[in-house]
Amino acid sequence: MMNRREFLKAATLASAAPLWVRFSATAAEAATEVPIPDRLLLVVYLGGGNDGLNTVVPYQDSAYTKARPTVGLRAADVNSLGGGLGLHKALARVYSLWTSPTHQLAIVQNVGYPNPNYSHFESTYIWETGSATGRYHTGWLGRYLDATDATSPGPVRAIAVGMDALPRTLIGQDGNGVALTSLSDFSFADRPSNGYTDTALRHRAFDALGAGAPDDGSLRSQVLQAEDGTVRAIAAISGATAKTKTNLTDAQTVAAMFAAKVGTEIGFIEVGGFDTHTDEKAFQAQGLQAVDKAIGEFFDAAKTYGIADRVTVMTFTDFGRRVGENANVGTDHGSSGPLLVMGPNVNGGIYGNRPDLSPSALQDGNLVPAINMASVYSSIISQAFHTDPVPILGDYPTIPLIR
Amino acid sequence: MTHKSDISATSGEEKSFPGRKIIGRELEPGGRLPGDRSLIAHLFRRAAFGATPAVLKYYAARSYGAAVEDLVRGKSIAGAPPSFDQTLDPVNDLVFNVGTRNPFSVPSLDQIQTTWVERMVTTTVPLVERMTLFLHNHWATAYRPGDSVDTPELQTQNNVFRDNALGNWSTLCHSMIEDVALSCWLNNNVNVKAHPNENLAREFMELFTLGPGNYTETDVREAARALTGYRFAYNLQGTDPVNEAMGPRYVMIFDPTQHDDGDISIFGSQAAPMMPHQFVDLALSQAAAPMFLARKLAQTFVTPDPSPDFVGRIAASLTANKWELAPALRTIFSSFEFRSEAARSAVVRSPTEYMIGILRALNRTSSDDYSVALYWMNHAGQELYNPPNVGGWPKNMGWLGAGGVLARYNAGVTFADRHVRSTTLPGQTRLRSTTPQGWGEIFGITNLAQATVDAMNGYLNDPTASTDQNVTDAAMITLVLASPDYMLA
């Protein structure tokens, strides 16, 4: 099996190009990049702890209306999912996936982990590692990337857009992910648009650092190859995105990267503003609108790039919120909540039992989680990425979310 | 195999080794002959974030052995630039000066990161900071403020690492089972008689002292019982309202009522009760213990794949010197293996070493420099106090994914610009060179690869090259820092 660097090397040799092409890479050479992966996953993180009960709303449940006399949503605030459940109206585009003839929205109810932690940092950490027991500290998708490093070529396998540093979800041991605030971020700083007058000369000299280097497996040659791979990634991305509009949104940037043929198969974006301790109705609607917009932009861009049939979107958040409202027309930190999985390959529907909101069924006023997040993750890993989830997450039952 | 292939400036012992090619000039007894510049530069790249030309000049006029001695003894390295100051108080840290016991008022993560970066950049005892970084990666504990692995606890832990950096491994191991940050990170604060938690016990043996395969699952369960009884409490002692040197926010308390005092058997040794420190001593008494630490030190400082013989000699030093680290480091840096050609450019600099090397070389000591350095360290994949997991950060090629390479390149561009745009005092000249080799020396590299020299000359000799010295200087710095010569240590 080849690792990514060996792949790059093999690709280069096969095309009979010189080993060190770097900045002199022509468009044809840059096209030795990798095919677009079959399955592409966008993870949308709802920062702050989205209120699941006001997202997938049991608006006809008397225990719900009783617990939330002012914060609770009513029939007019939701689009019906049937059976007394409604989707927050701000998620209009997402709802269109539900009503589409191909049923492209799956809702997994009451997802969490045992012994809920109510700290933003701790609980998000647990969600991102996929481990409530401290068994893992790397991200669940980072471990997937590590596990498949040898067989999945591409210099940028995962990308987090709109952030300075990689979210833990994508952190593994092998440095497969890249975080960037925007696409123009993923480029050499000494470019002409930053005021450099000697860019071409500098980059020719950078090319020449590898001139005549023997491909002898030495650490020195490995460093030169890693630099070569970086240059190729940058060249490929800038080539692919030169055709796109500037000022792409985070979600559109992920789609552009998926289409850039650099092996990117996972994207990560964040929408914040969900820590709704006060004035929840207004703040949550605002946040969900932003999520809905991002998801819509992503699907639209995927269509434009011709990758619409490969994409899946999933959401997660810090935690759900307390069942009963607080005195500030908001809700406090809670436990479990629904998780949305969307896309053309998704088996639409509602999974898991509706949470029991009667006071006697709650623990400290919170839902008792029914489905472990690791079950959802395992389903994604095995069904979308066709990879054994057990070494990545442990042994959890899967749910038939994706076909 | 004996230690005789090792040079020791203190013992003055030096034997020739037929059939082994020793690189560099041999040292006389006592190490009095002028030193090999390339070897000294190699030593400083590994042990000290790189040598400045002044440091190189100083030790080249003396000896390689003298450089090893100054480093492992924690003596101020001679020839350090005058701007290096020693005013940092090793006791009164930022955290100790917060001036409040309010647990909600703690320094930001950025503040304690900056404090450490400043120490690494300005220290005159660089092996102390390099070993502190080694220990942070070894006992990898990450910022988790919701779980009392907050900045005061991490700074306290960092101070323990620094105090023991050239000290005693056994002392450090005993300290670490009572370290608040590590205990909370690995759940030992909730390890009680009724509900033993195995997390610290397992990692202590697997990752910290012995390595996989050197203990059984029964040992883990029994060690977890031996480690029961710790919890942390608010530190009510040691307050000093005058200088506000207050000590850590929390202290570990051993509560005998929560300690499992039944029969405990670890590695076949039985005791009732078995106290936590007895477990530490038992672990360190295993034959695997010195080999485990020796191998990790050799991998960090010498080569990713050290020979069993070399590891054995380092382990023997640890055993003979009752876990003292300085003699082991002396053994390492004096060894044939360290001085050999095979060990040159054999490890990839971590992002921290990469950035600190730049700041030390270019004398960049403003808080803004530290902040920019931290930004690029994070982008290159190493956020201090936030390792990806308890196993620590990646190493070698694990650092050089596309994002890591790009962050390093752009960091080089950024600091090259900061250097050529910096103002100089009247009468001062900016650090620069007219030759590629000279630029290499500024960054502690005495023997740039020919390809690197040719690439830099290619730039300088190009007819389109700028006549503005600042433009070409910035390009030369960028190229050196992007070269494999600097990426590797």
C-alpha cells in the first residue's frame, strides 16, 4: 500500500514529469491530482449548544408545552414532520429535503452519551472525540483519516473553513487536515497581491532547493517531497478556484475544495450563537437561519461543481438544552438532542424514539440520552466511507442512515 | 559493549574506535582542542533551539565537550547575544502573580503560552527549556478548563517540568502523580476505593514509564487501586500578601479514607496497604523503565531508530546515576551515535523548535513577535498546552502535511519581513550576510546543502533580482527557513 507521499511520487513518475516540479508545475502537471472521492462529508457544528427540542419540536406534547410556556414553539412556528413533530421554520431549505420525493433528511432523535457533561468545552470535546470515557483524545474523523491514510491519496483530505486552527474533530496523528479562514489563506504569503515584487524569482529558487535531490528515502528527500505535495495542493486549489467567484462563503469553499481534486473528502464549518440562555426564540431562529443558508449554499455549490450525488451533510452541537425554560426566556445547558443527516444518499426518516419529556423520565431536568453519538458516527464511517468503524470508535450498533 | 565510545569531558576519557568513522575532530582528554563547528551547530540544533554565530564562535574556540557540559549542567551558555536577559524569575511566574485567589480570574491560555515562548526565546540555559518541552510532550496534558486543567494548573505543571528538566526522573514521576493538571486530565481525582478509575494507572505504565507489553491488565487494575485516595483542594496555605507569591491554586490532598487499603499486588509485589508512591517505585524498579526513557530520549535527540546498544548505554547511565537526567544527556550528546554522520539532519524540528529557532536567531523579543510566533505554531500544528492527546504530538514527517509545510513557509516569510523592516538603533547594523553560507550560520547551520546554496545564489545572481538589499535579504531568510536544512534539526 502506498502512503500519500508515495502516491504523489508514483503519480509524478507515471506522468514522466521531473520529480521536483513545484512552482514550475504546469496545468497539465497539476492535473496529476487525485480523483474526487466517492463520498464527501460536510460537518456543520452548531456552536454553543443548540436547543434540540426547539429544532425538532414535539409541539403537540403537553409535557413540552407545560415545560416551555414562553420559549416553546407552536404549530405556526414549525413545518410538520408528522406524528406531532415539527421542524423549526427557520430550517426551510432543510425541510425541502424532507418533503422531496427522495426523502433526503434523516433525523436521529435523542443522541448523546452517558453521564452528560454540561460544560461547553467538556461536552464538545466528548462529541468531537467520539468518546465519553476519555478513551480517545483525537477527533473521530481525524482517526478515520489516520486509518485510511495509506489508501486514500491527496494532500488535503480534510478542511475546516472559517477557522484559525483545526477543530478537534479533524485532528488525528497524521496531519491530514488543513484549517483556513478563506481559500486565499491557503497560499504562499509572498504573493504579488501581498506586495511582493519578487514572487516568481523566490518561487523559482524554492523550486531549486530540490534540484537534483536523490529520491533515496532519506529524511531530506521526504521533506522535499512534502514541500512538493504542498505546492501541488496549492496549485490545484488555486487552479480549481480561479474559475469560482471570489468571496465564497465557508460552505461554498468546502464544496470548491471537494471539487478541487486534491483528495478532500471532509469539510467542517461552524455556525455560532446557540447558547440561548436568554431571549431564545430570536437568537435560535437567527442561528438556525444561518445554518439553513449554509446548507443550502453547500448543496447549490455541489450541484454547480457536479458533485451533488456524492455529498452528505451532518450537524452536531455541544449538547441539547434543559427541558424546562429558565426565568430569562431561555434555556440552560442540557444533555441530548437530535442530529440531522442530509443528502442524496441518505435514507430519510426519523430514527430513535421520541424523548419522554414527562418530569419523572428526566434526570435533573434533562433528557436521558437514548442513542450514543458513536453509533451515528459509526454509521457514517461504515456506510459513507466503507471503513470499519470499530478501531476508530469502539463497537457500537449502526443505524442504516446512508445507502 | 561499554561506554568507551562516548566522550566525557568530565572523565576526560577518550578511546579510539577502530573501524568506526568519527565525524569531526577528536577531542583531547578534557576536551581542550578547538571544537568542530559543524558538530557544535548540530548539538545546539538538537539541544538548544540552534546556535547563534556568537555561540558557535565561543565554543569553537574552546571545545565541543565544553558546550555539552554547559548545556547539561544548565550553565548559562557563553556568547549569547546581549539582549538575552536572565531577568525572568524562575519562581515567581505569571500565574503566581495574578494576585487573586478568585478561581474565575485566571490568566488566558494565550498568556501562559506567551510566557513560555518568551522563556524559550530569551533563556541562556536552553537545554532546560528544550527538556521542559520534551517533558510537556511526554506527560502530554491538554487545556481543559472545565475540568480543572486550567491555566494555573498547566503553569504549575510546567514549572515542575522546568525544575526537574535536568534533575531526577524518579523525583519527577513521584511529583506527577500528585500533579493537579495531570490527575484531572486522567481522572485520578475521581479514583476512589469504591469506584477505581484506571486511566492514570494505565497511562502511567503505558506512556510515561514502561511502554506497552511491560505490564499486565491485572497490573493496571491493581495500580488503579494503589492510586486511589487523591483529590485536589483549594490551596489555603502559603499566602503571602506582600509579594503575592501564593503557590498553586489547588493542591493534591491524599485522603486515606478513600484509599483502597486492601491487599494489592503489582508486578508480583504485594503490600497492604499499597501506597501511591510505592506503586511509582515499583514501576521504576522494572527493567523496562530505564530502557523506556532512554529510548524516548534517544529518539528525540538523536535518531528515530536508535540501536538497542545505544539505548542500553543511556539506560545504564540512568540506572548508575539513580535516575539523574544530566548524566544521561551527557552520555547522549557525547556518544559516537550523536556525533556520527547518520545522526545529522535525522529529525524534523517541531513547530515550536522551528519558531523558537527563528526568534532566537533574529533576536526577536517583543510581545508582538511572540504572538505572531504562537499564531504560526498553532497553524503548523503545535499549540502549546494543547497536545492532541495524552500520547503527545506527532513527530518527524507527521508534522509535514500540507498545512504544516505551508505554515512554516509563511512563518519564514513573515519573520524575514519583520527582520528587514525592523528599525535599528544609531550605530547598530542589522544582522545580515552577503553569502548563502553566512545566512545559514545566522540560523545555526554551518554546512548548507549545495542545492540550497545553489538555489540562493540562483536568486542573487538573477538579472531580475532587486537592487534593494531588504528585498534580497528577506528572500535569503525565507529560502534558508524553507530549506530541508532548517526544517530538519
